[in-house]
Amino acid sequence: MTATALAQGKKISFRNKEDTVCPVCSEVHQRESMFQGGGRLIAGRLTQELRRLYEKNKKFGRVNPNDYILSVCPRCLYTAFPKDWSSLDAEENGKLRESVDNRRKNIELILGPLDFYQDRNLVLGSASYLLAIECYQVRKGTVAPTPKKAVCAIRGAWYFDDLHTEFPEIGFDKIRDLLYQKSAGWYTETMEIMQSGSEPVDAASYLLGPDTDKNWGFDGVIYLSAYLTMKFKDELASDPQSKLNLLVRAKRTLSRLYGSGKASKSKPSVIIDMAKELYDSYNKIIDEMGGEK
């Protein structure tokens, strides 16, 4: 809870009455959830990354619903989306038990000592998405880990951008950019999985978001894959020809969304307008690089 909210006796969140038991270390705790309504959220603009910004609330201070999305064991730091919390098999459970010390060491090297028994805040929210990525690295394809890592990476990048704004001297922007690049790769991989069916991506459709304000679903995956590829083209491709090939492939994928938007009145105009702007940017840069081969 923020200092502003505490000072005024205002609550952003509450602890669930039902016990949550960690499947990895058996720690019993009460999951934290955000109160709904009451003027807590003041929605701002939607960014090009499909992130909904929220204005600082005079009564409650900083409020971000993404703080409460992930379940985190405060003892061993096992982290997952609630639907995946208890679905560990023996092999996954064993790997997560073996990596408890490394998990805490790795996250605290970046963010310092953490206490998930406390109420969520900017730092704990940031940590939760890094922890989720680490935990989903050992999850099997049955829980669709790739799209979930993509969503966690882009949300994590947003958090570290906020941290960089608050603490510009620490270097959180480097972690932010790394998370964006990881997200770009996982979104592109998700596109391939949507074709191959190697993971049940449909089972992750409820959280593809990428934000909690509006779930753009598979349209969001197509758009963000192209957007992040454009944003990090220099990091994702090492030479001009590879970069051109990367951009041409991304443009063709984006054309599915842009083309379907022109053909269908049911597509939200916001994402179609963004897709058109991005498509035009692709045309321009590809032409400058010598055109499609």
C-alpha cells in the first residue's frame, strides 16, 4: 500500500480469507487482491504498446492492478498465474524446489531484499513478473509457458520503465530493454506456436492482454510481435540482410491484422489504427533498405 493511502486510512487491497498453500514448499498464506471500484483507478491514455496508464490517485496514491495478478509464495518465491498455481507435475515441482535459493538470490541482486508478506508495491510488482518468467522457464508446454512469458516480459518492461523514472541512476533501463527484447522473441515464438499447435495457446487467451484493462487477445499478439520487432530490429538482427528479412516477415504477419481490420467492422478501431500506422512505418523502412527481396 502506498504511503498516501496509509496516511489517509484508504485501502487498495485486501487479503483473501481462504488459505493459499504453496505446492512447492507448503507455505500457507493469504493471497492479496485489489479492491474493485471506489474510485481507485483513474484510467489515462493507451500507449502504443497497448499499455493502459493510470493517473496517480489523490486519495490512494499509486494504484496498478498488475501488482496483484500473479500469485507469489512469500517463502520460496514460486510464482504463477492463479490458474497454473496448483498444476505442477513432479518434475516441475522438483526443479522449482531445487532452485529456491537461486531464485531469491537472482531477484535480490536486481531489486534488493524482498518481503512478499507485505502489501504489493512498485518493487514487489516488478519482482513478481521477473519471478514468473523464471518459474515458467521450467514449466512444460501443457500450460502454454511461451505466451505467458511474453506477457510477463512486456509487463515487466513497463514496471522497470517506471522504476527507471523513479530511480534513474540505478540502471533499471537496461533491464527494461532486455525484457522488451525477450518479449519480442517470445511474442514471435507465440505466433509460430499459434500455427504449429505445440502449446495450447487458446488456454492462455484470457491473459494475452497484454494489459488488464483490455484483452486484445490474438490481435494483440500479432500487433505486439510486429511492434517489438520494429522497436528492437537492431538488437534482433546482426546484419542488414538479416534485418531486412526480419522486417519483411514481420510486415507480412502484421498485414493479417491490418487486412482483416479493413475487411471487418467488428475489429476495434483503436488497434487497427495503430496497426495501420505501424504498417506504414514498415513500408517506409523496408523501402529505404532496398525493398522486399
